[in-house]
Amino acid sequence: MTAEIIAAKRRKIIKRFISAGAISAQTAQSKEELRLHNRLLWARLLKSGVIVESKGKFYLDKKRLEEVQERRKRMLIPLVIGLVLLFFTLFYLLK
């Protein structure tokens, strides 16, 4: 799976929680109620704390989701800068 497909599926799972109102322990729902079947992404979101289990039901931790998204953004900036520097270095060396 490409990164775009994984990101789209992750967004779909998150939207499903939000549209179902499963955003707290009091409004948690079962996997069946949420109609979720992607085990790999489910496991990743559960492990990262974005999805939280409460009494056999699950909800989206919006605060944790924001933290994870912010961390991804912070990791992306140095990566892009590194790729740009690599590109210019290769361009200079191959001139």
C-alpha cells in the first residue's frame, strides 16, 4: 500500500469515529457498530493512543490525535529539508 492510500484509510477511520460520536469513554462504540475492519491501521491507531479501549468499546482521543498529527508535521520538515539538501548536493557533484 502506498502512503497516500494508508493516509486516506486512516482519515476514513477517524471520520467514522467522529461521525458516530465515539469521542469519549461515555460515547464509545464497538468495532461492529463502527464497521471497522482494517486490522493493521486499527492496531496502529490503538497502539499510538489515538483510539482508546474502554470496557470493550472504543473511542477516538481527539487530543492524542492532534499530538500525533503535530509530531508527524515536525518530523516531515527536517525530512524535506534533508531531501532538498541532498538534491542540491547531488546536482552540484554531478555538474
